[in-house]
Amino acid sequence: MSVLVDTSVWVEYLRGSGALEEVDFLIDESLLMTNELIQAELLPFLLARGESELVDLLRDIPICPLQVDWDDIVMLQVTCLRNGINKVGIPDLIIAQNAIRNGLRVFSVDKHFRLLHQVIPIDLYEP
């Protein structure tokens, strides 16, 4: 099963900390995926720093296209609120929706995905 690597993991990876071995493994095994939202969160910072080679490498990662269903996003947020989870942002909900709809695991160090996992059927990648 392919793994959608969240921005939080990429930030740690690019800093040389965190899940270095896991991301390298996912790359080596061709299991790594991204989407336009994750790239939109990562690429501006790298482009501003002039890291064009790194940007090119990140753009080569297979993309799982986003097809946002806003009614579904609203219902995901309602589910969260009814379960006492009230700080999950729309970008995280969009990433979760993208993963669920495309049968992807999510690899994240962001606590919001652990909270989402408690109330919606999101499959988390746990190294």
C-alpha cells in the first residue's frame, strides 16, 4: 500500500532529523506518494531558499490528485467536533480525505492525524 507522506514528516526529513530511514525506505520501495496540497506547503520555502534541485526531486514523487469533496470535509469536521476534537485544520482534513479515497496510508508526526484516526477510517503508517 502506498504512503502519503505529510508535510510534518518532510520538514523533519529535510532538516536531517526524524524519520530519515523510513522516508528513505519508502523512496527505495517506490511506496511514497504526495499530493498538490503537501507540495504547496513544502515547495515555496524551498524555492525561496534557492533549492531548485530538491524541488525537482520532490516534484518527481508520484502525485495522488486531489478531488476535494467539500460536503465530505464538512462532515469529517462535524464528526471530529462531536467527538471532542476541535483543532483539526482544513488542510489536514483534505489530506485525510485524499488518503481515504485513494486507499493510502498517511505518514505524519502531526498529532491531528492521530486524533483523526480515532474517529474516521484513516490508515496511519506506523514505522
